Amino acid sequence: MASSSRKYETRKRDPNPQNAALLVIDMQNYFSSMAKPILLNALTTIDLCRRASIPVFFTRHIHKSATTDLGMLGEWWNGDIILDGTTDSKIIPEIDRQVSGPDEVVEKSTYGAFHNTRLQEKLVEIGVEEVIVIGVMTNLCCETTAREAFVRGYRVFFSTDATATVNQELHDATLMNLAYGFAYLVDCERLRRGLFM
């Protein structure tokens, strides 16, 4: 766990598998260079949650067209977007093989997984009160989703070792901000202890 966030991590708690869901954010080919270093931890987290009967939701960040559903992302990233149907838009193979049975795949076109999706409706349907967030990018889609969940009344658990972004500085900044005001920080080992001990 990043030492820079520890001084802000004044609250500790374990997820309750009876009312938690795992949100696996944007583990897609487009982000594979960032996703590969955390792949083992992401797979471990998915496995731990499955063993604890925690439902798993996967997100895909996609755009249906290069001109219509971009919003500010088109301006901000100079049109560097992920078009649906391309290789970049697909979930990386190691994670895609984890999508099965009742798992949900939520398609989104901005940073937050709740914005203009049915994610909250699906969470309400199954009685979810807590979310565990893993994936990429720590400081964009993962952080935005965590903040959205918090303001909607969900207890948020944010992974320190199964999230990643372009550099450690941005990763640490998110962990500090979330620990201060939005989320309980967890890693694979803490999840294992919290769910099974």
C-alpha cells in the first residue's frame, strides 16, 4: 500500500460480502500497458470476490461514433477515443475470460460508471450497499466511479494494488484524496483477511 496515503487512511473497515459488489473498471486492450502490471492482483481480487459470492460488474469505456457521444472527452483528449467494435474496446483476454454467468458488463462513455448507465439500478435490484473498485485508470475512471458511488450513498472500498494509471504520482494522489474523504483503502491481502478470516 502506498505510504503517502497512510497518513490520510484514518478509517479502516472490511467489506460485507452480504451486500457488496465488485466493480472492475475498463480493463480493456486500450489500457493494456497500464493493466498488465496489476493483472495478477485484479485476477486475485475477482477470485476472492467470487469465492465470497460477491457479484462482479465489468465496465467498458466505449464510444459508438467518433462524432456523437464524446462530450468533453473529445476535446480533452483531442479525439483519442475508444470506438466500440475495435480491438482496443475489448476487455483484455485474461479478464474477459473471467466474465461469466450472471456477471454484468456496463458500457459507459465517460469517466464515471454511473453516468448514463443502468449500474445504480442494477445494484439496487440486488441490494448492494458497498462497492469495491479495481481497474484503470486510478485517477480518472476508477476515482470518478468511487466518488459517484460515495455521493449516491454506497460505502466504497478502493484497491491500492489492483488499480493503476500512467504514473505513481497520480496513483498516490488519488489514494490520498479518496482515503481522506471517500473510500476505505484495501489491497489483495486485506481483502483476503477481511472476507475469509
